[in-house]
Amino acid sequence: MRRWLRRQRRLELPGLQELRAERALTSCRCNLGNSAVCCVFAKQSLFFAGSHPEEAPGCSATPPGAGSYPEPSPGAGGDMSPSGRRMGAGSRRLQTPAGKRLLSLGRTRAPGGRPGGGGGARRRLLALFVHAWLWAASGSSAQVFNLSLSVDEGLPPDTLVGDIRAGLPAAQQREGGGFFLSEDSDDSPLLDDFHVHADTGIIRTARLLDRERRDHYSFVAATLLGAVVQVEIRVNDVNDHSPRFPRDSLRLDVSELSPPGTAFRLPSARDPDAGLFGTQGYTLVQPPGLPEDPAGPFFQLRYGTLGSPPSSLSSSPLEPLDLVLLRRLDRELVATHELQIEAWDGGRPRRTGHLRVELRVLDENDNPPVFEQSEYRAAVREDAPPGTQVCRVRATDRDLGPNGQVRYLLRARQAPGAGGGGGPPGSAAYFAVEELSGVVRVRRPLDREAQAWHQLLVEARDAGAEPEVATVRVSIAVLDVNDNPPAIHLLFLTEGGAARVSEGARPGDYVARVSVSDADGGPDGREEAAGGLGKGLGGESISLTLDGGEGAFALRPGGAPGVFFLCVEGPLDRESRDLYALRLVATDAGSPPRSTEETLLLRVADVNDQLPLFSQEHYRASVSEAAAPGTPVLWVSASDADEAGTDQARLRYALEHLQAGCRPEDPGPLEECEPPFAVDPESGVISTSRRLDREVQETVELRVVAQDFGEPPLSATCLVSITVDDVNDNEPIFLRQVYNASLVEHAPVGHCFLQVSAPGPWVDCPGLGREAEAAVLPKEGEL
């Protein structure tokens, strides 16, 4: 029977339409609770009979989730070949996937592509055999196994993929017999791309596979014993495609005013490969031979989600792809940027695709006109007629088109000139500038004596929508004949700007700034001629000389033409000379020459350089001890040679006591410790400050200090000696209240038997100190 079935596998059965499915199913009660293989082959019978499989009564073969296979059950197995392997095998009751139909035992084609013939008897016999086999198998439960195979795309035809028997248990793999397949149509992708040997179960490729065209195949194979193998073939991706951009080159127009951070969207590269072999990233390639910019690149690429690698399960490109501007563009420096974008996949070696980006920088009105000179200087004779060309200004603009077209005009309101002052009033009324050429011409007659120089502000403006403006100053000197004498201008550099100099000034100190000018212009058109010392510097200059001063002052050049400095040349002493008469003479170089004289009275200011001077070095005086406090005793006087009426000459007096004062622990009244004399700080009168006592202090030594009010103050001292005159202001006092004495009766006359003493602090007894002796004489106190 098995050999007969093998012979019948080579025959296609187009004549089975006359078989009736009902007859094939009369003894087969088909449902999922009974034999599942009954349903499978019953549907196959319906297919051969020309009916739809769904017409099988009582047969439900579609699992939950129509159109998908049940999950493969894990099973044992191994790789069948380097290009194909079994992913898993398992056993379950049959659930035929929806839309699948079983194939007969073999698929052959007759010559010419037409199905092979066969007698009706053969077809009836085969139908009877299938009916009998289904009836015999309906009493048992079919087992379903899963087999997963994979094969790399691009392998040559006849590459071994796997063996269907690998999905069966080991015991059933050794059993013979072929397989029924679920694919039988002429346009079946499975049988177009694979050779499935129904006898052996070997699967081989029929042609080169392309995963990008189809990446998955599945079918069901059933054995004659009722075992069903669900086969799934997956085509593995290989890196056989390079990333490719939609176009090879791209042109972008970017404004040069685009701020940093501006992003320009670029088309993404496509790679039909999947996972790691798909597009993994982009690189901005440095053109060969182009040196790196020290300031850094202008652009960088930004694609996908920053920080997250592309998914290995997706072949979609990393989107969006942006070209990000890092720093400002400047069309005037670089008008076009040539960029090379490289897309790369994750293969080894990796494949790349390239996109050439030509980025043209569009011109914007971002550059103002620039004059060729920062300032223009010219000269014109005062008798020049209107229309005379004075000078020509020229400005260029690096922008293109109207943005670079420059027109000139004369600004009516002039800008401030040197020194903070504006240009001469009405200067713009005397001149005009041509709009296109920039030629400055005389507009009306000039008058050198009325206005010797003119400052114009010429404006250059481009023709942009928002025009850029630049200005330049044009200084024009009016030339004249020599009809005016020179002028001398003095600027004193002293405090307050007065014509005076301190006697403490050192040689080289500046006293005044002297500038000379001439209302007439020199032969070379300069307004102020260069000055010289003594004999002058030449015929085209103004010379300045100094007379007087006796060598105490001199002129020194100030650097700028016509500027001098009056400086101290020798030592000054106000006490010797306090006024100098200096004569300045300025002479121009005209023909005939003109000169100007100016006399300068320079006063020498005082400084505190003289010490006060007392009329005496040592003053002496006396005063009665009975003098009342405040009694004038002496007048001291000092003088100062500095300028009278100033602080340097005004004096003040003070006393310094030479004797040490009393200490708090000394006995006696406290008022006796105070200074006995005081001096008036303004007049210098010394007077008593308290009552005097000759018996305590007979002579007082004082030092008087005279100090001026200068900065720093200077002082002098003198010595003062004051004698205190005695007055009778004390009574005699006996040393004892009672004296006792004994006398011998025969004492001779004149014998001294007792001496009393009444000392007085105002008199000294020779030989007895300050005691007065009592003797026989009452005056002497002697008995």
C-alpha cells in the first residue's frame, strides 16, 4: 500500500471534483474533541473535490486569533545544516491554521507545465483510499509538533535548510513514509523558493532568497500516521545593502543671518537590511585636503533621539536627520560650503552611503559701507570758485546687488569734532558731495578770515531694504595770504589759573602752556605753524622767543606744532624777588613777516620756607610775689619773613615750663602745682596765672615757642627767666613758747646764759642759718 501511495504522489488530482466531500466524511465525525487529523484531511478532500474547506460539516480548524499559528511547543532538536536549524518541536492536538490547505504527497509538473493525466479509475481509487485512511485515523488523536528553521538570504540554490522529520520525536523519525503538505497552488511562495522533498522531508532552497522581499515562510506537514508538523522558516538578514539617500546631492540656501542652533532638515538614508545591518548613524565627513578651521566647524549632524542607540529590531532610518548650524555664517568670507554626509550601518565591514550637500550662503545686508580712509584731509584756496573739486571719498560694501550699492550724501548736522566741540557752524552749506562718485566740491565762496577750516560729515548708505550707514569726517583747510599777525595764547597751569609760580617750584616744572597761531594759513595750508625756539625752525613756521627772567624761566617745545611750555629753569626765592616781567615774541614766516609781542607779569607765590625769629634769644624779667593773677610780666615778639598776611607769616605763641610740676602725692595745696605764668597766643604777653610765693620759688625758667600756620608749620623758641621779688609778708615765730634757764650767781656781766631764736624765712643769719639769736640786746634776743 505504501509503494502504491508513493506512485500516486507524483500525480496531481484535478479530476477529484466529482468526489463528494459528504461521502468522505460519512464515517468521520469531525470536531476538535475527536480526531483533529480527521478535520485536516477532510478539508484536503474537500479541496480536491473543488469545495471550500469551510464547507466541512462540524469541522472547526481555526484556532483563536485566526491567521496565526499556535505558539510552538519547546522540543528537542539541533541544527540541521549551517544554513538551517530547528528552533523547537512539541506535541499538541492538531489545530490547523486558518487559510492553510494540505498538499498532496507530491508536486510535479508535466512537460509543458500542464498537470499530468491519469484515468478516472485511479482518481476514484485514491479518493477511496483517502476516505478509508481518514476513517481509520478518526478514532485516534493526532499530535502536532513545531519546527522552526532559518536560512541566510543570498545563499545559492539547493542550499540545505532542514529536515521536516527533525520536528518529530526520535521514535517517529525512524519510521518511513512521506508527508502531506499544506501548500499546493501554482503561485505558492513556499514552493517557488524551496524544494520540499515529500518522501524524505528535506527542505532546500530553490533560488536565491531575498529577506527584503519575503522574510518568513510557514506550512504544515502531516505524516501518514497522523502526526502533524508546523514548519516555520525564517530568512536571516545579511548585510547585503548599503544605506542609500533618496538623492546623491542636495542644495540648500541658507541666510548668513541664521543664528547658531538653526537646524536644516535633510533626507534620511534608507537601508533595506534590518537590525544592526540597517542604518545606524550619520557622520559629517571632512573633505580631503581642506584644513581644519581653528574656530571650529560650522555644522554638526543631529539625528534620531540623542543618547539612545537605534533599535536592533527595526530597519527604519534614524529620523529626523538635521544639519545644525554651530556658529554664524559670513558670505563675504565663505560663499559656499561643500559638505559630505555619510550614512553607515552596523555590519563588519560596514556599508556606507553618501549625500553631497552644497550649502549656499545667501547674502544679507549685514555689512555697512567701509570708507578707504578713517578721515579725509584736504585744502582749498579761499578764492576757489564754486564747483571746484576739493577731494573725493570712496566707500565699498562687500554685500551683493542693491545691498552693495553705495550712495553718498552730506549730513547737515555735523558730528562733534576733536576736543568735544562740533564742527564749525555752516560748514555743510559751503560744500556739496556728488551722490554716486563721492566727489566733494565747493558750493559757495569761502572766506578764510571768517572761517579758516571746515569739518564735513559724509554719509555712505547702501540700497538695502534696511540700509546700512557709515560716516567719515572730512577736514578742509582754507588757504589764505599773510594778512594777519600771529596770536599768542596763554594757559597757566597753576592752581586757579593765575599768573603766578610757587617759589618752591623745581627746575623743569611747568608754569604755562603757550600756543601760537596765525589767522592766515601757512604756505603749506596748515592752520597753526610749527613753533621754534629763539631763531625759529624755518621760513614756513612761527617762531616764539622769550625775553627777561634772568635765566629763571625758559620755553620748551610741547610736541604738537605751535605749542610750547613755559618752565622753571632756575631756583626761585620770593623773599629775594617776587615779580618777573617776561616778554614773548611770535613771528610768522610770511613775506614780509608779521610779529606779535606779549608781556607776562609772573608773580612768585610764597611757600612756608622761613622760620619764625624772636627779637631776643633770652628774655629776663622780675615780678613781685604780691602780684595778682593776670599781671603782665613780659612781652616776647617774633617775626616771619614769609609773605605777610598769609598763614606762613601768622604766628602763635605757647609756653613750655622747664621745672617739673607737682606730683599728686606731694604735700601742699594743689594750686601751687599749677603753672604760675601763661602767654597770650596772639600777642606774646606773658602774665601771671596765679599768686606767687617767693619763699616757695624765687626764679621761674620758661621756654616760649612761636609757630606759624603754614603746611607744614615751622617754629622757633626763646628762653625767659623771671625772678620773684620778696615782700614783708611773714611774721617771726619763736621756736619755743617757754624758755627755762639757770644762772650762777657770781656770773660776770656779759655772760650769756640763754639764747632764744625766732627764724624768719625772709632773712638768713650769717653763721646761724635762718635763726635770729636773742642776746642781751633785745634786737639780738640775747639775755
